[in-house]
Amino acid sequence: MGRLKLLKQVAAGLARQFGPDCEIVIHDLKTQDLEHSIVYLENGHVSGRQLGDGPSNVVLKALKETHPENLTDRAGYLTRTADGRVLKSSTFYIKDETEELHYILGINYDITKLLTLEAAIHNLTDTDEEKEKEAAPEITHNVNDLLDHLIEESVSLVGKPVALMTKEDKVKAIQFLNDSGAFLITKSGDKVSNYFGISKYTLYSYTDVNKEKGEEKK
């Protein structure tokens, strides 16, 4: 059995085993048309890709590697889709006997719903002692890291990934960022609006909503 045929058999089996939230993709690196490297795809709706689409960032990095023998399989790392869903991903480099890279097998499991469930369970099981530990701020080395950390905190506060957030959820997250002084950081508005998938105008309107609520309380 040829190597590609065997990979397709394994990919089909993995997709059946883990269901529709698990995308399995095979990139052919021997083809002369690398802009259409995907030769096999199961559950492409997870990432929005189709058969015949081009290489991912992982594939491009592999192609730039002058010593393919240095490429090692990577399992269980996190990636994100364009609409903010969180994937648990694994990448396997398929080489021949001479260490020449022929194919890449990728597994991307959508764990967005599981993360939301995890957050809901944590809300039931956490304690005051745990909250005190979480209250300690992280020491960052630069403002970019600080802004990233604040954005992560805002998502944790809401308890669900951006892809599942309602308008009210995003307002709550942005209120936290505003109260934390995040918008004092240069160009933070651009980064925050891109992260939450809203325009800068919407971002400012959300902060105005929060100001109006504060005035009502007074």
C-alpha cells in the first residue's frame, strides 16, 4: 500500500473515531503546485478549508526547513480559527527513509464548547481561596505582553471564547479592559477591536455604554 493511501485510511479512521469536531488534513509536499497542497480533508468545516486549498503556516515553515531531519512531530498545541474558535492541534511530519519530507498530517479538534463547559464547571467548584490566588497580577516585561495578558483576563472573566460571546459579553470584557487601563497603551484599540471581531467605532460605543451605566449608578 502506498504511503499516501495509508495516510488517507488513517485519516478517515480518526475522523470517524472523534466525530465532526475533528478535522483531519493531509498536505502533499511533493506536488509541484504548493498553492493547492491539501490532497485529503475530513471535516473541513472546522477550519473552513476545502480540498485543494493551500498550505498553512506550519506547512510553510516546514518547507523552509533546510534540514527536514530536524522536524519533529508536535502534539496537543492550541490554534485558533479566523472566527475565534479554539482548536487543539497536532502535526505529524511524514518522511521517507532518507528523511525527505513528503506529507504533513494535521489534526485539529474544536474544543471551544469544551472550554465553555470547563469554565461553567469551574464556576461551581472554585473557592474563595482560589479566587485570592487568581487575584495576584502577572508581572510582564513590556506593554504588549501586558495587553495580551489583560485580554486573556477579560476572556476568562466572561467565561467563554470570543466566538461564542454575545454583545453583552463583549461589553463586559471591554469594561474590564477599560477599568484596567488597557486603553492607555498605544494602539491598544486596534488590537482589542481585531481580537473581539468588532470595529473601532463599535469598541468606542461599547465604552460609551459602560460610561452611561456608570452615570446611571451615580
